[in-house]
Amino acid sequence: MSEQPERPANPARRPRPVLAAAVVVILVWLVVGALGGMAQGRLSGVQDNDNASFLPKNAESTRVSEAVAQLSDSDELPYLVVVERTGGGSLDEADVQAVQEYAADLPGLALPKIEGEETLGDYLVSGTPITPIPSQDGEAVLLAVPLDGPRASEAAGETTPLAEGATVLRDEAEKVLTPAGLTAYVGGPGGLIADFSSAFAGIDGILLGVALLVVLVILLVVYRSPVLPIAVLVSAVLGLSAASLVVYQLAKNDVITLSGQSQGILFILVVGAATDYALLLVSRFKEALHDDVNSWSALKRAWRGSVEPVVASAATVILGLLCLLLAELRSTSGLGPVGALGIAGALLASLTFLPAVLLLFGRVSFWPFRPKIDHEHAEDKVGTRSLWGRVAGLVGRHPRRTWVSTLVVLLAAAAFVPTFKADGATIEETFLTEVDSVTAQQVIGEHFPAGSATPLQVVVPEADADAALRVVQDDPGIDGAYLGTTPPQPGQEPQPPKVVDGDVLVQATTTDASDSAGAEDTVRRLRADLDAVSPDALVGGNAATNLDALDASGRDLTVIVPTILVVIFLVLALLLRSLVAPLLLVVANVVSFGATIGISALVFDHVFGFSGGDPSIPLYGFVFLVALGIDYSIFLMTRVREESVRKGTRPGILAGLAVTGGVITSAGIVLAATFSALSVLPLVFLVQIAFIVGFGVLLDTFVVRSLLVPASAYDIGSRVWWPARLVADGGSSGPGRHAAGTHPDPDVVPGAPTADADDDAQAGDGPADADAAGSRSGGADGVR
């Protein structure tokens, strides 16, 4: 019996144990996705959108808020319902009677979305009557509906009693007051927070859906394949699910503060980052498939080539976001761990789930345009007619001219930074659409003293109460003031104020709206004047909260920005084993940020017509642009370093630019598009963040990373790696690659004019530089 010939091994076959491991990884991620998806749907129930709760504990307005809770026997969070005749005009007795009937019915209104068949009365401050207060002009009536703040703000499924209460107040007004020819608006602190909750209610569906749709369209154009875009998007969604699972538990247990804007940014951040990491991995995988028939072997090469820049990029963003923990504003400090967890989820999904999918599908992932074994690579096209080959050729021919002209344009744009408005925004400047609480504020300002909706609160020792009251009453920004929690009624003796720990409460109505600069100036004056009466006097209230938030934002900017720059520099120094290259990258990104803010100032003023901006916008913009923008420089320079080891610094720079051009540009477009999705939410703050990050990322991608960084690095030459010395490898660089030393002069660009090469040589970076010499001499591979 003759022996059967041994069947030759299939070089394209993937090991069965590896395939089994890939299936297990995918199944584990699907379980995480299911659990995280449920947590993601509950995030809106653990949001905190009250500006006062964002302030540090030692802020003066926070200390007043804590004292007022004791002095008033309750922690009130009132709705202010203002009623006027539809079309204007004075109110008659029938109108007032209709308002009184409306007020009497409010405690019995059911909250249908709150379990237990609870009513609005279950959350009202007990013993506080809802009494209509007519305006002096007789054209409006004001109702204060005081809620028990802590109870009404507790999560109840995907909503809160506070949000539901505002809805039923408006619905009841439609039933009772509208037929009587009256119009009611629900505002005040309770109404404003309810409107914020409503604005953020679209995060789970609209925002995420828009972001994923935009990314899907871009990926379909980039890959021209139906398989890869789905795999990348599923990877991003699973990373978001993992992050949401952890964020929900931390926010639920008050370990971190989650606001609506933080949740929206989390969604966008994860989708954008996961897609960027996926683009880099898939690009390396496709590149390896041109050399290797075995997709498992190609994937190993791609993963090893991607893991360092991807992990370094994620670490940079995570560390940059964690620097936000230094912020005094808890909304800002809360964004730090929320965003960091999101990036961690994106990183894990991109380096585990996505490779498992790529392993299972192999070359089919790129169907119908599967990579062929042709040993073609983008770095071989430097100086050719391909887009990034032409860009690399331009940088190589005119490096100094390129980076100088680019820098001049960026600095010219940055000259408009001082015109950027970020000194606070009024309620009217907060929403893009018409909302009830904003209209209520305007109507109250027309018929009542502007600050009556949210009075100033002064906590002062009882012995100094009378003197403090006189100081407050004499201030030009005060319309009226009184001792205690209840304003004195005409013809009645004022009630003595409650005394707690020797302190009493003075309340005052400002002539200016509490969210205006005039009210903030009044707070500054009173704090200074009351110090002369009693050093223990504290001024709080909504205007004081806004002022303290503005001051905290300024402090956060000056502390966090330099910290982030130092952290990024250290990460880059460790990654690139250099001090010059990291400094170059950090400076380039700071200049890019300045140019972005300058252009944004012009667009916000003259195109969008925004008259104000949240004071935290510059810090948020800096964190996202510098921490995320440095990603593209990391992707570029890690590949430049890899190519420079084989070819020398200058050819390595051009090869790195050519090979990463397409993937980094795609990544930048994806990230800009995902952040632009924030503009679907009707809040000026998020629209401004969307524009700043979207425009800034595109500027980084097409200008800074494509021209400024490579051209300046090319001009510097091998000294860019100082204090290390990069020595080129004289050996073969692998299938389909040029061996080092193929070109007679590694520092001369193929096709570049000799005159330019001579100019560079005269500048001290000619063919005789260290890395060129190393390339020709076949020195050892590595850094010395």
C-alpha cells in the first residue's frame, strides 16, 4: 500500500485556536454591549444640570445655599409660573379667579411617568401656600410653586419628578387658563432645569443616531465596502456601552457628577475616538495584506504596528482629560473621568473586538476591493502623482517655505483670540430654540423687578442683621430687601427671622436679571460693602452662583492648561525618545488651538450672532483640540520614526507623511463630523463646542499635521530626535520595501530640485547629517 502524499499546508489558513479565541472575545463584548446598552438608557436619570451644584464646596454661594437650607426649613427648588393675558392688557377679576383656581388644582396633578401614582403635591414643600402675586402694572400674576429640591431631583426611571412637574404645569395651564384667554409660562430655577433636561433628552436617540449615520457615510466612502463600516461602528457602540456601564454606576452612587453636556460629549468622544483607532488598525492591516497571503499573520503585524501609537494616543487623551479633576467646577471635573472612561472603552473595543472581527473575515472584510499580494505601499509614492505623494514632495522640496508660510497664516488667525467672548451667557443666550423658561424670565422682567424670580440671599450674624439690611437696601442695584424667608405683607407686622447658629437670612431683589452682568456687579459690591459690616457675611443666590462659576472657570483655565501641556509633552517624550520632537508637536498644536479660537470668535460674532459664551468653553476646546489633535501628530511621528530607522530622518518624514496621509485625514474628518453632531441639540454651548472641535480638528488634519509639523521636522533634520540619535538600518526592510541606502542620498527627495537640496545642505542639514550617514554605512537599527 503506497503512502499518501502529505497535503501541503495552506498558507492562508488561520489557526483554529485563534479563531475560537476570536469568537469568545466577540461573545464577551456582545454581553458587555447588552448590559451597557441598558445602563446607557438610564444615564439621563442620573444627570445633574443645576449650575449651583457644580460649584466647589468652599464657594461663597455654595456656603450660602447650605445655610439657607437650614434657615428656611427646606431646600426649595421653585417653579415660577407667570400668567398674562394673551395679546397683552390688564387682568380683570375673572382672570385672577381663573389663576386662583389653577393654583388650587396644582397639588393634585398626577405625574404619569413617575411610578406609584404620585402627584405634584407629594413633592411640594409642605406648609407653603401657592399664592398668586399680582404685578404693580396689573398685567401679570406670578405663582411660586416650591418643590422639595432633593426629592424632586431624584431619578425616577429615565426622568425626574422635577421634569415631569414642569410638563404637567404646562398641560394644566393649556386646559384651564388658555380657554380663559390667558397664557402661562413655567420658569424659575425648576423650569430652567426641566428645560435643560428636555434639551438633553435627545442624546440617547437623536445625537447618537446622527453621529453613527455620519460616520457610516464617511466610512462607506473611505472603504468602499459594506463590511468594514459596520464592524467599526459596532466596535464604537460596544466601547460606548462599556463606558456607559461604569459611568452609570459611578454617577448613581455620587462618585462623579454627570451633566447632560458631559453625557453628550461622552457619546461623541467614544464614537470619534473608536473610529480613529479603527482607521489606523485597518490601514495597517490592509497594508500588511499587500505583503502576506495569511490574514492572521498580516493582522499580527498590523496590531503590533498599531498598538503603540493607539495606546499612546489614548493615554494622552485619558491623562489630559483626568487633568480636569483639578477643576473647581464639578461639571468640568466630572467630565474628566467620564471622558477618560469613554476613551478607555474605545481603546479596549478597538484593540480586542475589532481585531477579532477582522480575523474572522480576513480579506473578505474589504469586499469587494480585496487587497492583492502586490507589495505596493504608500511610502513608495513619494513625489508621484498620488495626492499624499505630491504633498510629501512639496514638503521635501520647500520645507522652510512651507512651515514659515503656514505658521504666519495660523498666527494671523490667532490674533483674534482676544475678541472671543466667554464671560458668561444669560438664559436667553443659552438655548437656540424658544423654551418656556426663557420666555417666563422675559415676561417676569417686563412686569416685575427683573431679579424677583431669583433673589439674592445674604447670610449674616443676627447682631449685624439690621446694619447688613441697610447696606443691602442702599445698594443701587437692589430694588428691595427684607429679613427672613417671607417678604412682609402690606399692613402686617414682619415675622421675626429664623436664627440658626447665630445667623439670619436677608433676601433682596435685584434691579437687573439674576443672570446679567449687572446683577454680578451688584454681588461684587455687596460682598465688599458687607465685609465692613461683618467679615462673616456671605452673599449667595443665582447671581452669586453665576459669578462664582465665572471665577472658578478662570481659575480652572490657568491651572489645567499648563498641566495638560506638561502631561502631553512627557507622554510624547517617552513615546518618541526625544525632547525636540515633542516640543515641536506641542507648540504646533497650541498654535493650531489659538488659530481655531481666533476663527471661532469671528464666526460666532459675525456669522452665528452669538452675543455671549459659557466661561468653560475655552477650557473644553483646549482639552479636546490639544489632547485629540495630538493624536494625529502621534500617528504621523511614530510612523516617521519607524521609517526613519530604515531610511534616514528626512526620507522617513516624507514616507511617514505619504503612508499616513489618507488614514489620518479620514480620521480627522470622522472626528470633526462626530463632534459636529452635537449641534443637533438646541444649546449654544454645544454648538460652539461642535464648531471649535470640528474646525480645529480639520485644521490640525489638513494644515498642522500635513504641512507645519512635517515641514518643520524636515527642516530640523536628524536633530528632531535629540538627545537620542536615530541610526538607520542598512539591512533589508521586508517584502516590497526599499532597502536602506537604495537612493544615493537618503536626505534628497526623489524628484526634488537639486538647488533646494543644496540650500538645505547650506543650512546645516545636508546629506552629511548623522542619519543619512547611518543609512549609508548600514549602522545598527535603533536609538543611541
